[in-house]
Amino acid sequence: MSPVLALRECAAALPPQGVSAGRPVARDAFVAAMARAATGVWILATEGPVGPVALTVSAVSSVSADPPMVLACVNRRSHARDAVLTAGVFCLSLLTDEQVALADVFAGRPAEGEPFDFTRAEWTTAVTGAPVLAHGAAHFDCVLSSSVEAGTHTILIGTVVSAARAEGSPLAHADRRYARVVPLDQ
């Protein structure tokens, strides 16, 4: 490689002028900015050693269509994270805008009743054996492909072995509030 090309590659790897590499933004600024992002509201569920385990999550994304893969980010301290890593399977159920109370139950803060109470919803069993919410807007049943530790969270990457879309408008979350998804052309 010529010295000119090597220098160009080196320069391309440098941060933009005035930006210091390696210093993350303040946590409060990061959290405030991320709160503006609209996300779907999901329940991640698996079968744990003593029964079903589930958790409300919002950091979910598709990874690939070939093969079909999704990811979900779960706090390292979560009981659901450990259960997924042990079971090797999980199901993501997208909530509808009529399931706000259920989102709070599996976020650990129900308005009434016990947190993480599976009797608050109807469940079926997915192909992998993971619990799937019976009346969600969609679901993705996954075999755990890999996990990546990143900061306070674990990124769970799953190969989708079963997926379905159902009726109902998806529940969203933005600006620290639940929201409805409304098409702009209506």
C-alpha cells in the first residue's frame, strides 16, 4: 500500500474535527435524547427453570431477513436475561394499544396486582416452547443465536423459527409515554 493510501485510511478513521474520541456523552443527555425515539412495546418471554419468565422491552429490532433474525436488549440484572441464556429460546410479542396495563405488569410496575403475573393475560406455547402472548399484534419465536454484552445490557440475537401478524394497532412508546401508531395519511 502506498504511503498516501495508508494516510488516507488513517485520516478516515479519525473522529471529525472538534470531536474527542472515547468520551461518551453525559448519561442524562443520552437518556433524554433516546426518550424521543418512538419504539414498539414488546414482551420477551421464555420458559425458566421454575416456570415462565417475561419482561417488557422496547429495544427490539430486525437484524436480517435471510436468515430471519431479531435482537432484543435486556438489562444484565434482569431475571429474564438469565432465563433466556439458560433456555436458549425466547419469544417476542408486540403489544397492542389496548395492552398498556400488561406492559406495566411485565415492566414490574402494575397499577394493581403482582408484577410479572402471567395470569393477567392469555398465553400459548410457541414452536420453541417459549410462551407467546395470545392476543398481541405480532410475535417472533426465536432460538438464541448469540448474545453480546454491551454496557449495562445484553443484546440477545435470535433466529426466528416462527412469526405471525395479528389484528390490533401496535403499542408504541415515546417521550416516556405510551402512544398509538396512527398513519399520517388518515
